Amino acid sequence: MNTEPVPAVTIAVQSLAFDQASIEKEQRLFDSLRSLDSLLVAFSGGADSAYLAWAAHRALGDRALSVTALSASFSRHDREQAERFARETGIRHEFIETREFENALYLANNADRCYHCKDELFDRMEALASARNFKAIAYGINADDTHDFRPGHRAAHEHGVLAPLLDVALAKAEIRVLSQRAGLTTWNRPASACLSSRVPYGTAVTPDLMEKIDRAESVLRDLGFRQFRVRAHGELARIELAPEEMSRGLEPAITRQILAGVKQAGFSIVTIDLEGYRQGSLNSLLKIK
């Protein structure tokens, strides 16, 4: 008998009644995409951008190109996932390089860090669109994302980037269900974010620090954990595990492996946060009016 805990994302999707409203939203999405001449899609490999990339490919064929930005903040695992999805679905896909780590305002890692990241991304995509004669750019913000602090959305607005999923009011759970219905392997992919999001605001982000965090998270992934973060506080690694995975992480044998692996990745002190994983936990330290 399988006693492994069911991932929280799977429970959330299974509990959502798949109704006609979601199908109608998807149809409106396809209609809006078909109305475009051509489209570049910002594709990180997560569930939302993957669904948008798939939908754009279905609606526009080769007139849609999904673009994944490579930089020190993009993990090796995420790159592999993006490549895998492109192979599985046949979407037209390319990597581009972004240079946000050359921007002192990004390196400072203030609360507007994501703005500078997205501003750089959309600058690069605009250059590509101009060179290849693509008429529009889109990204995968959904209806739930507007409830969190996300300064990158301001950059999208300033660059005139389209938000097709938001325009039809698709929520995260609906996107997961529609992705599962379409046979997309990303339907239950755990929430993902750039490696810089693991560093408290006000602490400078560097390529070396991103590499250290990437190595530490690979340890947890290799141990079979699905939803987690390694938050870097100087020499201390604060590990957040999903609630349903916490008990396993606290088993002495597993804890010893985590400790050894994360220290080998470059951290001197390792702790497991008893509050567990929560998306955007570092945003809770911000005082936003």
C-alpha cells in the first residue's frame, strides 16, 4: 500500500470541480490568441507560462515563439524542465540571455528587484520581436497573481506586454486543471520562482550566491522532495518544506543527509523552518502600503 503523502497541488486540483466556465474561459483565450498576427511568449517552464505557451502554439502555430531567459537566477532544473516541455509539446522555443546581474539596481535586491528583472526580460524580448517581426509579447500572469506583491507586473504594463490568462480571468487552479485535461506534464508542477527570490530583500544577489542556492536545492530534489525553498541568510540556509513533506524531512536519517548535502553546497549553518513552505514568505517582511 502506498503511504506517500499526496502533494498539496494535486489535492487542490482534484478538489476543483471542472465546470463549463473554465472551458468557456479557455475558448475565449484561444479566440484572443488567434486574433493576433504573431506572438512571443515569456516562458519560464512553470505551469502558467507552459499552459500559455501551449495555447499560443495551438492557436498560432509557427507564428508563436516561446522564449526562456537564461541568467544566473535561472536554475539548471528549470532549464531542463523548459527543454523537456518544448520537446514533449513541439512548441517553437528558444533561449535568450538576459543581463540583469549587470544592473546595480537589480543586484541591490531591494523590494523592486523583480521590476528590474522583468524590465530587462522585456527589453530583450522587444529586441527579438523587432528583429524577427513578431507583433506582440505576452506573459503568464493569472487572476490569482494580482493578490500578491509582484513589481514585475509594472514592467509588463510599461512595455505593453499582453496578459492573456489574466484577461480571461483564469485562476491558478483552473490553469492546472485545463493543463491536465490537455495532457501537459506541467499541470502539477510545484510553484517555481527565480533563485534570487530565496534571498532577503536588502541582501545583495550575486551569481556565486545563486549557484550555491541552486546546489543546495538540488540536494533536496535528489532526496525526493517536491515543494521546497532554500532561503539564504548569509551563511545560514533556512529550508522550507511543504507541510505534507515536513515529517519526512525531520526523520533523523533524512535530516542528516540534508545537513551534509546543504553544507557541501556551501552553507555553514542549516536549519529547517517549522512553519514550512509558503510562497513569497520573504514578502511578509515588507511593509507595503
